[in-house]
Amino acid sequence: MNQSINGNMQQMQVNNDKLKLSNEKLGLRLDEALVSLRHLHALQENTELEYLKNILYEYLTGNGVHSITLAKVLAAVVKFDDRQTELVLQKEKERQGFLRQLG
């Protein structure tokens, strides 16, 4: 009986060691995943910033033909809420009306 208990204890120790090793491996994989996620997030932010830069440049230097569309895009990229977006679009339409009156 004592021998049986010792055998069970040894098996439990082996299982415990396997679980510890598995836990360490999972921890390393989690660390790698977090690093990858941070890198991806930084890359995504850079891509969004470049897109915002290009749209803003087009909006500021364009001839105004697509200014309402560009205003909508800018509002979406910078995540304006509905109220802010409506105000921006209203002001852009007023600006377009004023420019048409000028010629």
C-alpha cells in the first residue's frame, strides 16, 4: 500500500511538473502575442495617421468639388460623434454656398 501511495505521489509530481512547463510555455506565447499586438496597434495608428494626413491635404488644397465628401471622411477618421459631424457638414455646405455666390 505504501508503494502504491509512493507511485501515485510520483505520478502527481510528474503531472505537476508537466503543468508547470506548459504554463511557462503559455506565458511565453502570451508575451509574444502581446508584443505582436502592440506592434500591430502602432502600425495601424501610423497607417491611420498617414490616411488622415492625405485626406486633410486634399481637403485643404483641393478645388472644393469634393469638400463635403472629404469632410465626411475626415469626420469618420477622427471619430466625430453625430452632432459634431452634422455641424461640420452644415458649415461646409454654408461655405460651399458662399463660394458659389462669389463666383
